[in-house]
Amino acid sequence: MSGDIRSYRGIEPRFGEHVYIDPSAVIVGDVEIGEHSSVWPLVAARGDVNHIRIGKRTNIQDNCTIHVSRVSDRNPEGHPVHIGDEVTVGHQVMLHGCKIGSRVLIGMGAVIMDGVVVEDDVIIGAGSLIPPGKVLRSGYLYVGSPVKELRRLSQQELDFLPESAANYVELKDDYGLNVSPV
Ligand SMILES: CC(C)(COP(=O)(O)OP(=O)(O)OC[C@H]1O[C@@H](n2cnc3c(N)ncnc32)[C@H](O)[C@@H]1OP(=O)(O)O)[C@@H](O)C(=O)NCCC(=O)NCCS
């Protein structure tokens, strides 16, 4: 059994090879999830008024919410959600209308708002709030509410980012595969 996967206005979520979706996750509409990514219990990803793109080997952990903002006269592209490859999205993170690069770790309970850009190779501490439109630059640790740049990441931390993603690829393989690629 896979998650609750629903179409919206005739658009079905689409999955690459070897994706795992927990049976309690809800995925709606214009959502694409790349190969070897995983979506854990009670995640809601709603691609209705804009689209959601999730890359390869990325994990979206339990209780995360992913939503988008609509196109308007003020904002002709609205705010979709783009998440890169080898990203770890910790438990209960809120991602709204933001762009996340590759090899990013988003700590538990973080809130990331419309128009935020997180470059590649960033760690965001648990409980951080990233206000609309902020850019988090590559290679740094950010913490706090509102978030502040704390320091440059060590080589050990940079090396950990793909390792964290690899741990989740291994874990989802252990759970077994349950959605067909489209
Ligand atoms: C931020 C983090 C990476 C630790 O970084 P660190 O440099 O090792 O932090 P330290 O423990 O040395 O603490 C440095 C300072 O930041 C503070 N700090 C640590 N984590 C913080 C957080 N999430 N938010 C705000 N401040 C934080 C510490 O209290 C300390 O403050 P002080 O210097 O005034 O005492 C870690 O605490 C964190 O939040 N990791 C996220 C883990 C996670 O959620 N993973 C996903 C689920 S598996």
C-alpha cells in the first residue's frame, strides 16, 4: 500500500524509480518526486495552486507540511516549492513556497516561508524561522527565529549532508518500495 495519492484538476503526482511513500502520507496534484526519495508518516504535500518538485535521494520526514502560493498580479509565478537532491527535511518542518538547494539539512520544526532561497550545502538548526524572501548562502549554519547566520560549516558537517541522505535511502529500502514510477 502506498500513501494517499490524489489528483487535482486532472494532474496526478509523479514518481521516479525506487521512491518510498508512507501509507499515511497525503500527496496531492502537481507533485514530482525523484528517484530514491522517501516521504514518511503523516506528511502532507499539496501541489494545487502551484507545483512541488522534489529531487533525488531526498527524505521528507514525519509530519512535514509542504504547500505553495498561487500566481497573482503582484506575483506572476506565485511561489512553487523546489527541493534539490540529497536533502534531509527533519520532522515537522513547514516548507511554504520556497526553494531549497541540494545537500541541505533542515532541522526539526523549522518554518521556511514564501520566496526563501536556501543554497546548496546548508544546515538549518531545529526550530528556526526563515522569513519571506531570505537567502541562506551556501556553506553556512543558520539558527534561530528569525534565523541568523551562525558560522561556516566544517568539512565534517559538509561530508555529513550526503551521508544523512544515504542513511535515509538505506532506511526506505528496508521498508520496501510501494509506488510505481510514472
Ligand atoms: C544547530 C545544530 C546543528 C548544532 O550546531 P552546533 O554548532 O553543534 O551547536 P552547539 O551545540 O555547539 O551550540 C552552539 C550555540 O547554538 C545554540 N543552538 C544549538 N542549536 C540551536 C537551534 N536549533 N536553534 C537556536 N540555537 C541553537 C546553542 O545553544 C549554542 O548557543 P550558546 O553558544 O549561546 O551556548 C543543532 O543543534 C541542530 O539544531 N540540529 C538539527 C538536527 C535535526 O533537526 N535533524 C533533522 C532530524 S533527523
